Amino acid sequence: MPKTSRAIPRVNVRSNHAADCDHKAECAYVRCSCPKQLRWMKDGKEYRQSAWTRDYQEAEQKARDLEHRWELEAKGDGGCK
């Protein structure tokens, strides 16, 4: 089955591990205190953005906020009035 792209990309949280982190081989491990990144795919290209936090829950909220903003923009509700 061919992959279809979502209109609104799913934003994932990943860790940007420090060299001395015990989990540096696992970018998907997010429970450490290393800086977090937001990652998503759009039109076949990978995007990365710093979450500007080391806290997983805060980064996850920023990911959901970004998705919500894109949903509003897609509906035409994202602009200021």
C-alpha cells in the first residue's frame, strides 16, 4: 500500500543527546535531561526544530501546539483580525 502524506504533519519529540548521555544511541529515548527537538516530515523532507527545553512534557506540548497552529492555518483561522 503506498504511503499518503497527511495534510497536517505529525510532530515527534526526539532527544539531542549529549556525548556523555547513557542513551545517546537511542534518539527516540526522551526521558533523559538532554535537549529536545521537534521533528516532522512534509513533502518528503525532514524538518527539525529545537524545542528550547530539556523537559519531555514541555516539548510534547510544543509539538501539539505546532500541529494545532497548522490546523488553524489550513482552515483559514490562523491569521490575526
